[in-house]
Amino acid sequence: MWCRRLKLTYEETLHAMGIAEYYGPRSPVMRVMDNPTMLKDGSGVGCWAGVSGAVLASKGFTGAPAALFAPDEFSALWNSLCTEWHLCIYHVYKKHPTCYWAQGAINGVLKVREKLVALGVDMTTVKELRVSTFPEACHLFQTQPKTTEEAQYSIAFASACALLKGFVDVSEDKGINDIEVRRLVERTKIEIHDSFKEQKEHATAVHDNCADVDVTLEDGCRIASGMSFVEWDKFRNMKEPTNEELQHKFLFLSQLVGADMSEAKKISEMCLNLESLQDSSEIERAVCSLRIKSKKSKN
């Protein structure tokens, strides 16, 4: 994108790609699972590498060739450029604001919650919440989150919050610091499901993102979800979200963090009607000017 924005020549573009590829992050993703921070799988520095690669190439800095342009290894990728959109083919929307690996567990928790609500059970009487899932998901943060980054990568917090509230709230005031949620996190157990114990890690994360959830009440009653998969996962033949469902998710999460809802609604409408925009920078300006209520104004 930046090569085009800077109107680089074909040769300069090759150098820009080579520079970006060479300096691009090789992030140890599992480290962020064990210790959640703002690193976000290297996406921020990955963006920086791409932009600086284009800027450097425009100034005569060299970096070609890029392995991405190797004719034999990656030709299939480039041959389908502008005809096959990988984002549309391989992308799965997450329904909940937490790591993709926790989505199956949350879906299982919500199934159990539905059963408990039907029985008129008080959610605060849960004695234990047990999640049996695939190996990689067990690397996700399992203790009390102190920051929103830790909450987003915490399978224990996400499961406990979903059971108590019916949704995952990663806001600091009403989510992370909720007394009942914190109590249930302490009673949540995450373990590898028996069906995955003989498999190697990294073989299951995409195709077998699932979990079996078991809740035990203080009176000894147990309710199980059965094996649950990721909602909206088209690779499991789940129904993909409609534009209305995606807009509802955006507005719901915007409200949780105290965003100005009229401005948030405007941004969502812009995203759903990109063809009507004069320039994509309209969305950028709207997002940058979005007002978030301070904690003081909430109190």
C-alpha cells in the first residue's frame, strides 16, 4: 500500500519488499500467550517494517530480492492477486473480544449458562468451572488479569465472565475488577482434553479449536456442554455473521469502553458502505476523533 502511496517504481517496490521482509518481526507468539502484553503478535512492528521499507526504498536504500517474489515458492500467491481474496476465504470473525483459541471454550460456557438460566440457577452458586480443550489453548493466561491485555489472552477470565454475565467484558471497571468474576476465575480449571493428549501441539489450533465445559454447583449438581466449537467458524460449517451482527458487536463493545455512541454508529455505517466514501482516510479521521468517556465522568 505504501509503495503505491509513494508512487514507487517497480524496481523500488522490489527493494521495499526486500527491506520489509528482512526487518519484519519473527515473533515467538507463544510467549505472549504465557505472558500477555501489548506486543500483539508483532503486528505493530510488522506495520512499521512495511512503512519504513517503502520510505527507505524511495530514498534509494536497497534490499532486493525478497523471498516473497521467488518464482517457484510463492508464485501461486501472486498469480491470484486481485482475483482471489484470501481475507474473505480464510478469515474467521471472532464473536468475543478475546483470543481466537478461547472462542470454543466461551461457546461451551454459554451453552452451559443457557441450561443454568433455564433451571433458575444463581450463577454465584458455581463451585467449579472446568474447561477441557486443545493444548495451545491451555497456554493462555489462567490467573487473575490485571490489564485489558491480560484479560484478552485469559481463557480462565473469559470463561468465568461469560458464565456470569453472558458475554466477555474486558473493560477494567466492570469486567476485570468485577468481584464475582474474580472469585470464579479462582475456581476455574483449564486442562487438555483427553482426545488431544496424544497429539503434538500446533497441530490442532486451527482445525480443532474446541472445548468441553463442565460446571459443578455447590449442591453437587453438574452441567456439561458437550464438545463445542467456534461460533461463526465457516470451516466448521457454522453460519457466518451478517453485517447487522458485526455492527451489533462493534457498537456493543464501543458502549462497554464508554465511546460516544453516535460517533461509533457513524464509523460502523462508514465501514459497511466503503464504496460511498471519497477516501479511506475518512474512516481514519473518524476513529482518531472518537470520544471515549473518562473514568471520572463515569463516576
